[in-house]
Amino acid sequence: MTNCLVIIRNKKLNIDYNRLADFIRVFSSACYYFDKIAVVGFDSSKGISDQLRECRASFDNSVVLCGQAQHAMIAEFLEKIFSGSFDGRFYLNDGESSVCLGTISDGVAFAGRCVKFLDDKYGVSYDKFYIKCVSAPAELIRRSIDDAKKSGGDTAIAVYDAFGDQTIEVSYSSNTPKMTADGVQRALLKALDGYVYAIENITLERRLYDLLKLRRMTLSVAESFTGGGIASRLVSVPGVSEVYYEGLNTYANASKMARLGVDELTLKQYGAVSERTAYEMVEGLLNTGKCDIALSTTGIAGPKSDNTAKPVGLAYIGVGTKERIKVYKFNYRGDRENITRTAINDALFLAYKMLK
């Protein structure tokens, strides 16, 4: 099966790549992948003609998106090429090739209708399972998927990464024995042990909340360079007040000393971005006696370093209970957003791992 996506658009308008990624994900989640994605300006009649003729000649299925004003014209042209008529101006199947036509504004709703059409055309249905990880090395994921596919039957595996929070989505057809799908899941879990936090499509913050509630424990957070990002993620979970005691955004050194009891000598000798400071930030939260587990973050998010020789991306994340405190060192890459959002995911995951 070969599939093509054609986008006919105004060249002066930028493509919303986040929306496009969501659109494509609907197809990949159902095991339909595009062999070609083409973008054509609607002011190029020859470009449009050549591309749509290629759809008919070279692909089993084509999905065409255009502006609302061009929809009727494109539909008429496709009907001539495919020698058929659109069913409700949505899809056309000439027995060999199929085409689904929608407008750019239709988005994921249109993608869902296309998937339903393809499922009906091929007489197949799909089920899926998820594995959620944090900061698993890309090469490890690739090798794990390659090994799992060797005995995977009719399965398709897609990976989505949001600042280190990784979703491995495994889809398998109704022709695949359940035992085979379970084998794929076991193989992936074994290979990625140490990075997995869930085997369902659940958020990292929700998983941490569930574990805190199960353990009947409360969490406090002290953030420096993540600027309240951890707190924001936590409070997005309904009912989190049962397990979340407080979040402090201690940016200044004076705040670290006044709010958390970080020693002035520690800050002078080691600096705010240091293993010792991250340790004392956790210690200060635990010393209040109001929480069972505490998190701290301190680092340099950029775009420039502080007045030390420490590089942009250097960060320390502390996590601890009354029994033990551990501090992890990271050297992040990328821009300010990438550094802070990746650190937030790492911090939430480290809290989950300590409780697990």
C-alpha cells in the first residue's frame, strides 16, 4: 500500500507544523503512513496538475488538502483524472486508486474520516498499546523497535518525543494474534527498563500523582531555572491538592537562603548552580516536616551563562525523602525552552523513580 499527502496552499502563508503533525499522527496511529508529502502553491496550475496526476499514477491512496475557495475546482479536476465522482465531495475510489479531499481547516476531524474510509476499504481494524518513557536514548529506542519487529507480525510502531517525554505507540491489526502483540510489548519493556513510567497513554504528571496517592505521600518542589514549570504541570492534574503541599520559585540566592535555608557559604563556594545547592534545596523542603518527598532544580537555561564559567545547559536536579537525597547532574542542549521543558520532564520522572 502506498499513500501520498498533497497540500495545496497559499505560498505567502506559513504552514502550522504543529497542526500538520497532529493531522499526520491520526494516520500513523492507524498504521497508515505517507510515502510522500507534497506542498504545492495554488497559484501554480501546472504544479497542481502534475502532482494530482502523479497521485493517480503512483499511489494507492492520496489525501489532498486545499483551501475552501479551491475545493470545488480541485474536486472537479480529480474527478476527471480518476474518471469517477466524489461521494459527498469527500472520497473517490475508482477500484484501483483512492483519493480523499478536504480543506486545510478541516484538520484532525477530516483525518479521522479518511482513516475510517481506509479501514472500510481494506477491511481491517487496529488496536494499540502505549509505552511511556522519559529520556530513553534514541539509539536504544531504535534498536528496541528493530528487535521487537522481528516477531511483531502485522504491527506498526511510532515514536513521539516531547522534550524527552516519549510515547511509543504500537498498533497491530486484527490479523495479528494477541500473543504476538504481547510479545512485542514485553520485548520493548525489557529493552527500555529504567526509562518507562507507564504502559498506558497517561501523562507523566498524572502517573506521579497516582503513585503519590497510592503511597499516601505529599510532595514539595523548589524551582530555580525551571521557573515554576514543575508546579504548573502538577496543578494541571485534578485532585493534586491531595498530594502536593507547596511549590517555591526561588530564583535569587537570597530567596534560596531565606526560604530553603541554603547556606550562604554553599552559594559562595559552589555557586547557585551546583550539586550542593540542589541538595540543600531539597533538604530545606524536607526540614519543614510538611512533605514526604521533595524536588529541586537549579541550572542555566540561557541564552547566556551566568557570571561563572559554567556552560548554558548545566543543571542539577535533587530529589529526596527523609531517608535519602540524591542529586543528578545534566548537560542539556538546545534553546531556553528545550532546556527548561526537558528538565521539567526529568525532574518529574526522577520523583516517580524514587517512589517506585
